[in-house]
Amino acid sequence: MQTQRRLLVVLAHPDDESFLCGGTIAKMSERGVQVTLLCATKGEMGRRMGNPIFTTREALPGLRVRELKSACEELGIKDLRFLHVRDRTIEFESIDLLTERIIKVIREVQPDALVTFHEKYGGHPDHCAIGRAAEFAFLKSGDPDFYPDPVFPAYKIHSLYFVLWHAYYEEWLNENGQSSITRVNITGTLQKKIRALRSHRSQTLAVPELWGNQNPSLPFLKKFEYFIKGYSPTNIEETDLFQTIERMG
């Protein structure tokens, strides 16, 4: 019997998952992959509160959590967790404490692969900070001395991937080459990604193209989603987050 794969996605805000890798998450879920989303904040400092405005600053955190739960249903994410860090403050948190909290989730979930932000190409201080902590957790989760835990023993993840936002694609490609990028074709799950994005109404109603028709032409709704391969051979062309694992058996 084939082993059920597990994917852990560690991001900063509600809607990061849909904008950056919603098509890939939905594709993995359709294949039976167990997806856990660990969201650092509740997005309480989000700039948008609907268009026209339909919520308040005080009510925004609860609304964004509900929107995220709806998006998770669209994408097939059945395990949603929060770190409960205040929005726009992740960079000021202790990286050691953040790392320990992520490691605890890693050891409990035991994922085959982890997806997070790249420290340099995150595009937002919160993104870069949670990506740095998640990368450190990836490196240290297999070390029993770094964070001893009597309940969940040390566990080493096989693969690490960093989401590559379309705005940074050409820059990364020119500096590092195509073989350092995993390209996931999301044609079959693009509509699920669109529905997930529409679940985040408070943030996406300000993007009228997303709501105008069934096939909006936007740069984050193309045929592929891109990921930077972390700590893996760059000479292997990948089109799937579990390709190298399954090749190795």
C-alpha cells in the first residue's frame, strides 16, 4: 500500500496560501496528500477591510480566520493551525522560540515536505521572518539536543521548498537557473485557487479582475506555481513537490 504523503505549509497571513500556492495545495490534496497549514498570524493588520468596507479593525481578525477556514475547505486543507503571533511583528519575535514552536508541529505531523517563504524573496518582513524560522526548524527538527521533547521525538523532513512569487521569478531564474525551480502545473486546480481567493473577500474584493469572470487574467493565476528547491540537488528537473522522494522510493 502506498504511503500517504504529508505536506506542512508554514506561512505568515491568511490568504498567503491561496495567492502563493493554492493551486499546488489543491492538487496535492486531490492526490490524497495530508496538508497541514501553520499560519503565523490572523492578519489583523491587513490594509483592506472590504470594498466597500464591511468590517472594522476590531472585527477583522475573526473575519480573516473565518475566511481562511473557508479557503482551506476549497483547497482541501483539513489541518489548520495558528502560531498566534501579532501581524506585522514576526520579525521582532525570538527566532529560537518561533523555531521551537514550528519544530513541535513538525515532529507531531511528521511531514515529508515543508513549504515556506524564502528569507530574501519573501517580499514582506513577516514573510521573510517566518520563512527564516521555518527553514531553521527544517534544519533542526531532526536534532534531539536542540529541542528535547518527551512526547514527540526528533524527526527529519525530506524536502524543503520556498514559494516563489511571480514578481521574483525572473530575478531568481537569472541568478540561479531553471533547475533550481520546481514548476507545478495547476491548470486542473486553478478554479479551486480562484474560489479560495474569493473566500478571502475582505482582501480580494479590491481586485475586481478576480471577480469579473471565471478565467481572470492576473499574474498569480497562470498555468504554473513556482517553488525554490532548498537543500536538494539542483540538477533534477522537478514538476512535483514529492518527485524526488518517490524517485528514491
